[in-house]
Amino acid sequence: MIGVLANMTVAEGKQEEFENVARDLMAKVKANEPGCLIYNLCKKRGSETEYTFMEQYTDAAALDAHGKTEYFQAAFPKLGACLAGKPELIVLDAIQ
């Protein structure tokens, strides 16, 4: 299994737009990607602008397929337009 943490800081005033795009993306991922076991957006406690996507995939092929979906390709620039800087991606290998 592969995990991904995508840490992002959203520009002040863009939180609602970011969350709406993310909710739509999460619904599509959960409905269409059986290889994606977890795909959740969380907001850091005590912060109004720091978010993390927590993701877990069955394997590298599932992670690769996720990035190639039409709905991810459509959401990515919309999410990016809400950010205050570059996201930090952490890719993790599960210990089993």
C-alpha cells in the first residue's frame, strides 16, 4: 500500500472555494476508484488555512490511475488557484 499526505496552505478568503472543489473531488474519487482506500481532506486544528489530503492506495498503479482521471485533471488547477504556495507532498510506503 502507498500513502500520500498532501499538505497545503490556502490563501485567505479562498477556503470555501477550496473546500467545495475538494468535496466534489473526494466524492468522485470514492465513487470511481476502488484502488483508492482513503481520500479525505482535513484542516489543521487551530488554523483556518492549513489543509492536508490524506490518501491511501492499494498500489502504485492505483495512485498513477488517480492522477490521470478526468475529474482529478479538472480539479487540480481549481485547487491550485486557491493555494498560497506550493503544496508539500509526502509519499509513504505502508509497513505490513
